[in-house]
Amino acid sequence: MNVKGWGKKYSLILKEFRYSRKKDLEAAKVLNSILKKQFPIKKLEKKIKNQTVFVVGAGSSLVSCMHVLKKYKSITKIVADGATKALIENKIKSDIVITDLDGDQRFLKKASKGNAIMVVHSHGDNIEKLPLASEFKSCIGTTEGRPFRKIHNFGGFTDGDRCVFLAKYFGAKKIILFGMDFGTKIGRYSKEKIYDKHVKLKKLRRGKRLLEWLASKDNSELYTTSKPIKGFSKIGFADLEKIISS
């Protein structure tokens, strides 16, 4: 695995949610066949390595972040699936979009046309959606299982925590979270279609625990403007200027 210790975390996820490793591998193979070319990973790394990056989730606090995200146009924004719609509606550019294709496909396509790098995740439950990846200009495939050929594993489970894993993987200097609440209230941008709230909240709890585990590793400075996460410094919008410039 690309992330040290990820294999054990993945096994726990499979057991907790009763997912199939075989189906995940099948999905990864399908996505690999859909992607016509290998995206140059160096392009992705260039946007992140030694940089301050914003990770934008689709939590209920996202709406309150828009004025701040608009202000910092030059900072790389790594955006979780459904949050892409909120940013486009507010004329904010997504630089990198992490998606398992659950979000509004119209807005995912718009993000791609706006030159966002689309990081499409394959798993056993989204095989029928994967052909959409062929419509993205710049696309990278990911899996939670074994990486191969055009399929990578940067770690992470939900779209939101995968954004942070990606930033950490490519050596971001500072990672600042927006709209990453991991609470009991589901944000209106979080999922487009009917979902099982109990399962959704269970996934969010697992995602939060994964971020706490990730925070225990070295390197990046970690901050959140959303709900507290162990290992992330809780900050307000007024603190941003000082953190970014330091």
C-alpha cells in the first residue's frame, strides 16, 4: 500500500461495513479500463507539495465559509464531491476534486471543464457510475485496495477524509479544513440522492477516526475551521491570514 498502515485500516472498513474486497477490486479494474491515459502525478504534486492547501468538505458549515474561500483565490482547493456544486454556485474554482461520483454529475463535469483535476474513486457500489470518468479532461483513478497501473491508493475512506489523505500524501505544508464537520447534521451539499442517514453518519465517524489517525503521523501542519478533530488545531476565519503567511 502507498500509505503505511493503510492495509489494516482498509480491512477494518471492509469488516465494519460488510464491503467486499473482491467487488472493490472489480471496480478498480473497470476504472482502469475506462481511463485512456495515465495522468502525470507530478502535475498533482506540484499543486500540493510544500504548499498551504484548503480542503473543502460538504458539511453543514460549508455555506458560512464561502466569503473566505472567495478571498483566497490563489490557494489550492481540494474539494470533496458534493462541495463542488457549492463552489461553482459561488463562482469559486476547485483545483482538485475528490469524488466517488455520488455528487451532482452536472457540476462534476463543470469542475472538469474548469480545469480541475478529478480524482475518481472506485468501490464495489459505484461500478455503474464509473463511465463518467471518461468525460473528465484530467482524471486520476483511486482505490482503497491494491494500486496498479492507472489506479492509485492515497488512503482515505469518505470523499472528505480522502481529500486530507491526498494533501498529506503529496506533502502539503499546511492543510486547513472548511466544511468538514463530521457531526450528526448532514450538509445539503453532502449527497444528491436518497441515502441511509444511519450509514452516512457511521461513515462520517469512521472518516473522522481516520483523520485522527493520520494526524498522528509526521509532517503537515493541520488546522480546521469546522468542528474539532483530534490532532487538528481549531481556528477561526480571523486566524487564517496569520497562519497562511507564517
